[in-house]
Amino acid sequence: MSAQALLPILLLCALLLQARGGYHKKEKNAQLPTEIKDCVKRVKVHMCRRHCENHQECQANNICCSAYCGNVCMSLL
């Protein structure tokens, strides 16, 4: 393959990496704690349907905490 053919392919690969989120470092400013602690708030029965194993399984503004019915997602607000 000639150098003229490799240059457009290289450019296309670089553009695809940028489109997929490559090239940047992920910021670690807002990390959640890795261990699951006891729930600070009182857990209601209907919350026992939202089981989790880690914080990433919960929706935004929620954490995974330990309750009487297992680990559940609970709102931080």
C-alpha cells in the first residue's frame, strides 16, 4: 500500500477514536466509595425491590447501601 492510501485510513481511525470517546482521561473527581456501607436513612419496604451489588447499578443520585432486606439503591437527596 502506498503512503497516500495509508494517510486517509489513519485519519479515519483517529476520527473514530474521538467519536467513541478515546484520547481523553476520565476524571476521578466524583468517585463513589467502593465499599457498601449501612444505609443512613431508614429503608422502606418498597425500596427492597431495588437490589444492587455496587454503586454503578443504581441510578443517578443514588448509592448502594446495606439494609435489612439486602443491598438496595437509596437516594442521596
